[in-house]
Amino acid sequence: MSGPRLVLVGPMGVGKSTVGRLLAERLGTGYRDTDDDIVATEGREISAIFVDEGEEHFRALEKAAVATALADHEGVLALGGGAVLDADTRALLAGHPVVYLSMDVEEAVRRTGLNVARPLLAVNPRKQWRELMEARRHLYEEVATAVVPTDGRTPEEVAQAALDAVELKKA
């Protein structure tokens, strides 16, 4: 199957971008983030899309960005935290090596501060993060080839664990 050598999924702030860049470097391949693709295409930040047009519009943009990236990109691909909400996207991920980067709420607080730059966490961030994870955890697990906990680990340790989990070596 063509497409990415490795796809990263998980909640916002788990380190998909940081770990994804490390993985791409270790594998000698390119890195791509579908959130970055959406920002580049739309010419504005994701938070602005949420405010101006709502989550439903953003999710449609996200679904298209993921489908394009899965078809076009052959390196390491990071998906936005909510990309797995779409059943068609989950179906497209079948057959790809997908690593779910997981973390608990305390780690999320430490890493992101659960700040208002995250549009889905603007009010009562801890509670909302927990609710998001309750709604999404099983979806991340459904699409994952492997689950790699990130709590208390450096990005380098997480990257190595992801490589080990899917047994990838430099091409």
C-alpha cells in the first residue's frame, strides 16, 4: 500500500508534531501535518475557522486534508486530534501503520496548560479535555496499529518507542 510510512494520531498537545518531525528525521523522510495543510490552504489559524464558520465546517476541511495527505504523502503524517471522529477517515486509515500517542490529563495540563488557544477547551479545560478523551479514546485505539504512552517520556523516547512499535527502520 502506498501512502505514509507512519501516521500519528492522538489528542491535542500529545506531541504529534514534535515526535513526527523526529520520526521523519530518523527515517530519512518528509514530515506533514494535516492541521498545517488546513492553515496553509485557508490562510488562517484553525481557531479562526472554528470561530468564523464552526466545528462542522472545520471537520469537512480536515476530512479532505487527511484524504489528500494519505494519498499523496509518503513520509510521516500527523493528524489533528479530532480527525478520527469521521468514519470515512477511520476507514481510510485501515492498512496504514498508525501510532496512537496517548497521555493522561495531568500530562496534558503540564504540556499545554490547557490554554484558550485550543478552541475546544476554552471553558473548563480539564473537564472538557476529559470529555474529549472519553469520546475519542476508543476511536484512536480503533485506528491504531500500536499505542505509545507519552507520559513522563522525552520526545526522543516516544519517537523510538513508536519506531519499535511498528518495527520501522530507515529506508
